[in-house]
Amino acid sequence: MQTAAMSTSAPLGFWDKTLSLAAWAIGVGLFASVGWMVLEPGDPRGAISLLTADHAVVALVETLALAAVVSALAAVLIGRKLPDAGVLAVALGMAVMTWRGGTTSYLLIHVTGSDADARSAMAWKLAFEGVVWFLPIVTAMVVGGLVRRWLGGPGSGGGGHSYPDMALSQIPGLHGLAGPAAAVDLRAEALAGLKATLATLVAAAVLFRLSATGSPVRSVQHGQTYFALAIALYVGGRVAFHYFPVRTVLWGCLAVPLLCLAGYVVCAASSPPAGYSQVASVPPGSFYRALPIEYISVGTSAVVLAFWHSHRSAAAHM
């Protein structure tokens, strides 16, 4: 825990906070403009989804490139003080961009209609889409870690320095890119990390189910969905990081696509509430109220903040 808290627990001065806000503002600005041009739905009321995109693969590749740029800029601005600042910049940018489009109601009405089988089939596709949308987050982790290593840290010698608090340092197969390996038991770390992932997933699923539940005919709104996701993943992350401390945010972030995947799988086997099976706009379950990209963007933002706050709280009580 002492190694993990090296930078996450260090107090930020006025200038650091200003740079942090600038990094996140740049991320939001680039995704809300350039990202929107790449992913803007053909229908003005459409929702951002790879299912309805004309050139989904091309759009995804361009999104990954944009995520790399945003993460690199964030790492340059504040990466020495806040590990994985680029991850939050990318996640916030994706969330604001998604707000400009429609909600899952659009997909339910214009893609599946009242066909129960079509809804179930689309739920499986959306579950996979959530995993795909996690790729920009992974890209942000990798690029941010590489840029931070290249820049060097306070008092470091530059490129040969190790940054064990970066998510990149725990990504299987890529951890060597974060610098010389720290003297840690990677298998024990992975076990502890998976416990944190599972705890975050379970807590977030319960909280989202409770906060997103309401009248079945209640319209799907971005604000309500974002609030439910943010509360579920932030509180779930704080609980998980308290009982299962980890040194990077990677393990909490992994719970986000798993929540999306599990939620849609549950919805694939569910039916709309009694009496509403022919109403196209009524989701077959609470987990269907969020788009895959909303799960990933809002959920990742909440988990990163929960990780930072948890480490600051732990350091304050040392």
C-alpha cells in the first residue's frame, strides 16, 4: 500500500489542480467535438452505438487514436502527480460525447420494436459492445503509462524509472512497459486484484439495480442513468478498495465492462414487466437502461475517482 500511495496520496497544489482541470477539459472538448464527428449517429435522435454505426470498425479505430492523444496530453500535464489521469480524461470525454446522442430508448424503438426475441438478441450484442468500448480505456492506460515513463517522475532519472502505481504495470503481457518490474509477487497481486474486481462488481450491481429501479414506463434519461452508474461504481469502488486494497486502478476498472456484460446477459433472459410487453420503449430490465458506452465512460470515471479518494483517505490515517 505504501508503494501504491506514492503519488495518489500526495496533496495537489493550486497549480496541480489547475493542470488537472485543464487535462480533463481537453479530453471533454476533443471527444465532444472530434469524437462526436466520428461517432455521430445518422439519425439526429440516434444513440451512440456500434450497432447502428455505418462504419463501426473505422469509427472504433479513430476513437482509439483519439483516446491515445487525450491520454498522452493528460499524462504530460498532470501524469506525474495523478497516475492514470488520462484514463479519467478519456472516460469523461466519452461520457459528455454520449450525452449529445439518444438513449437506449432509441435502440429499443428503432432497432427491436416490441419483438421480444429481437430485444434478447440485441442484449447479447450490446453486452459484447460494452467490452469493445473498454478498448479506449485500455489504450488510455497503456499510452498514459508510456508517456509518464518517458517523462520521468519527480526526482527520477527518466525512462529507466519504474511506476508501480500505473495501471499499465499490472496489465498482463504489457506490465514491462511501465519500467523495471518491482519486487512484488505478481500472482498474489492478481489474486488480491480479482477480489477487488469482484467486490466492486457485486456492490455496483446491487446499487445500480436499486437506484435505477422505478416505474417501468419511466422514460430513460441520460441524467438519471449517469447518476445511477456513478453512485453504483463510486460507492462500490470505495467499498472494494477499503477491504481489498490494490496498488493500481486496473482492478476496479475491470469491474466496469463486467457489470455491463452481466447486466445485459440478465436482460437477455428477462421479459418486460407484465402488461408492457408490446410497448417498445420499456426496457426488459434496469440494466438495459444504460448504453454500453455509458457503462464504460461513466463507470470508469467513478472508479478512478473512488481509487484516488481511497488512497488519499488511507494515507491520511497512516
